[in-house]
Amino acid sequence: MAQPEKAFRCGACGVSIFVNELMKNGQPVEVKKAVFTRSYKDREGNWKDSNSLDVNDIPKAVMALLKAYDYLTDKNKAGTESVP
């Protein structure tokens, strides 16, 4: 699996930024995508990922998604995290 360009976490919620290269009009174009996951441990203690949220996960998901949005839309700081 490809490695993310950047990852943001807030508790169990995380957003990873991946870069996909597509061809448009014969030219390569980079398209960045955000992938959301919530991590949890199953009954055997193994880490799993889900996109299902408990009520307490929602603010954490919002924070992680906002960080990803800021990163993706910050034109002045390409390649750097724009929020602490």
C-alpha cells in the first residue's frame, strides 16, 4: 500500500492524505485525496480501522478533517502542515 503524504490524528480519528497521479489531456496531474479512519482494538487486542463514529468521536473527526482541509487548501505552504 502507498504511504500517505501527510497524516493527521485526533484521538482515535485520523485523516491521511494520499497523492494520486492521473493523466489529463496526455499530461500527468497530481490529485490529492483524504482518507478518514477511526482506529479501535477488537476483542483480541488487534488494531482495526472503521469509518463508524461514536458520539464522542465526532468532535475528534471534525478536528482531524479540518487539519486535512487546511493542509490541502494552503497554497502558500505547499508540503508543510498549516496548523499546529
